[in-house]
Amino acid sequence: MSDLNQQRMEVEPLHVRASQLDIAAKYAIYALVTLIAALRDVNGSLCDSAWAVNRTAQSGAAEVPDMKEFFQFAWADRQYVMRKRQWP
């Protein structure tokens, strides 16, 4: 095994690096979930505004699809994200 500088790594630094990456991954995934949750809020707001405009339209058919369901899986619950070990 070697590091990013192509230097051979001993067992102890390799174990420490793996632990550091495991800890950093939790925070990176939490940042990603927070970003997706913000996109969910923006998408919901845009859909609500589009539906409000669409209600005033004369046609009976919906002209704007309801896209709120796209990001419903993303809830920025910090404890849940930090506790989860594996993400699909």
C-alpha cells in the first residue's frame, strides 16, 4: 500500500488513515444530505408558486408537474446521518 505521494505506508499510519477517512466520510455525507434538503425546500417552494399561478389559468389540466416527491427522502437529521454506517 502507498499514500498519495507513492510512498510505502506502514501498518500503523495505514490504520490511522482508514480511521480518519471513516470519520471524515460521516461529515461529508451530512453536508451532502444538508445540500439535498435545501434543494428539497427550494423545489417545494417553486412547485407551490407554480401551482398557485396554474390555478389561475383557464385550462383544467395541470401545466406544471408536482415534483415535491423527488427529494422527500432527504431529511437533514444529523444524529441519523452520523449514526448510519452504510449508504446505498
